[in-house]
Amino acid sequence: MGDGEERGLAISDRLNKFISNKFVCEIGCADGSVLYEMSKYAKKAIGIEVNSPSEAPSESWRDANARDYKCETSIVHADAYNFLKENTCINPDVFYFWANYRKKTSGMQWWVERILELRGTTNPVIISGLNIDQEDRMQLGAARELQTIYGGDIVSMPYNRKPDKKCHEFAVLVIQCNGQTVNIDRAAPNIDRNTYDSTINPEYLNYIRKLSSVDINSVSVDPNDL
């Protein structure tokens, strides 16, 4: 079983109450492995992948489209923001994505804001995946900062990548919208990646690193308490 399937199993198991019998959307579904595991519980699913087969042959919408999903599932080759903006009739109950930590176009905060902008009034659940295995836990820091803006819970997700290897762990930030809108005062800059990376504030990076250097047990919660 691949890494995507293992992560999908962990998410579906621990966040089952949010996924069961719900319309789930994965932004950046890659080869569809995570979405496939969610489809075992979801009522309906949609995966949106911007990369074409020529750009990412091992993780493309074509690979995702070939899977035998367990509920009604559509795989769309498109830019997720523009697709959701143009198709206002598509209103998932749950959005899942895995994004970079930085405050920039395609970053974690940027995607939370775009979902709130486009679908916030429908009160979806937003689930953002993040790495916590690595020594430099920048995504965890970004998730903790997002908590100060939009609330939510950080849930740790242990899983066995391979039977003969140690248990790995990632986490998800779960935000229940409940009518929330974008916090303009704390909004991420809507600029391209190269511009952002060339002007990133070292104080912000130090702040995120400080937030990241914590014991994951201090931010993990029992999903039964969500």
C-alpha cells in the first residue's frame, strides 16, 4: 500500500464523523490515492488536479480518473480556484488539501481563505494536511498560526508507511466554518511564489519556526472531542 493510501486510511478512520455520507472535495488530488480511501465513506466525491500527465506522469488526473472509487466520484483536470469560482452549484461538505506553509498563492492560509471566499456561506469543513515528521516543522507552525485566526483543531495521524519501518506521523488542521468569512486583516498576500520568496520577511519565518518547535502531543486532540 502506498503512502497516499496510508494517509487516506488514517484520515478516513480518525475523521470519519466529518466524511461519512458527505460530499468530499480534494484540492490537488494527484493520483487519487487519498480520495479513494475517503470514497469508501463519502456519499459523493470530487478531485481537482491542475497538473497534466506530461507535468506529473506519476501523479496525474489521468491516474486518479482510472481508480475504482466506492462512491460517485468525479476527477477534474483544472485549476481548483477557478473551477470552484465558475461552478457555484458544486458545494462540497468537506474540503481537503495539502499545501505549502507559506503565506502566498497556493499556500496553506491562502487556500483556507479561498475556500471561505468561495464556499464559506455553505459552512463546509476544511481539512488541511501537514507534515510533522521532519525536524523543520514549518507546516505545523503555519497551522498553529491559522488556529489563532480561524480556530480549529490539530489532530495527529500516526500511520505505518511500511510494515518493517517505524510508525510515521502527519497531522491535519480541521476548521469548521460555521459562517466564517476571510479575515481581511490577516489575509495572505495574493502574489506569485517567486515574488513572495524574494521578499519574505525573516521575522515571519522565525515566528513560524518558533511555533513549529513544539511537542506534537501538545496540539493533538482526540477526534471524539472535536
